[in-house]
Amino acid sequence: MDNVELIQKAIAAREMSYSPYSGFKVGAALLCGNGKIYTGCNIENAAYSPTNCAERTAFFKAVSEGEADFVAIAVSGWAGEPGLAYPCGVCRQVMMEFCDPGRFIVIVASSVDKYQIYLLKDILPFGFGPNCL
Ligand code: THU
């Protein structure tokens, strides 16, 4: 599984987005250490606050299936200008719960040609995680 394949799965998952309120479609593809991939999309709600982001949908699907070892996530939001749509703070915090921030890779993509790769620790510096308790 290379970066481009993971991005392609995130872009495909974006098509499942349920986003009648924002019209902002997001898809994610989460790669586990065992090679399995869990995809997710954003799922909005008429009451707004129950909305779940694509990244968290993917994580919650995976964790609920017993996964505990995560390698990378690709996230793809709006593909037009101004460009890349980065994971929100809540999703970064959820990643912090389940991933090693010095190893977990976050790929932010608008297409297979336009993407940036980060470590979680670089997009969530001084993160608060399970080791802090
Ligand atoms: N959204 C995501 O799915 N992931 C993020 O990291 C940022 C925001 C979704 C939530 C909402 O459905 C829409 O994008 C607009 O905020």
C-alpha cells in the first residue's frame, strides 16, 4: 500500500459523504499495521453538533473492529482552491489517543497529485495523550 493508493481510497470514500448542511465532502482512509484499511466520510446532522468527521468515522470503525495499531491516514476534503483541507483539532486529538505521534503519518490530499505528508507530532505539537495520565 503506497501513499497514492491510500489517497485514492480517501477520495473514493469522500463520495459517501453525508453533508447536506455544509456541502463539504471529506473522505479518509486509515491504514493499520496489519495492512487492513478502514475508510470513513463525514456524516452531518440536522442538529449540527452530532456531526462526525471523516477521520473519526474511519478510526471509530477500525477501533470497533478491534484494531489498535495504526500506520497512516489519508484525508481528502475539497479539491479546489485554496487547496488542502487539514484535519480538525478534534480529529487530531482522536489520532493522539490511538497513535504514536512520532510515527503516525497524516497525508492531507486534494488529489493524487497534490498532497502533503506529516507526522502527527508536527500537526499536534505537545499533544495530550494516554501517556500523560
Ligand atoms: N470535516 C471533516 O470531515 N474532517 C475534518 O477534519 C474537518 C471537517 C467535516 C465536518 C463537516 O461535515 C464538514 O467537514 C464541514 O466542517
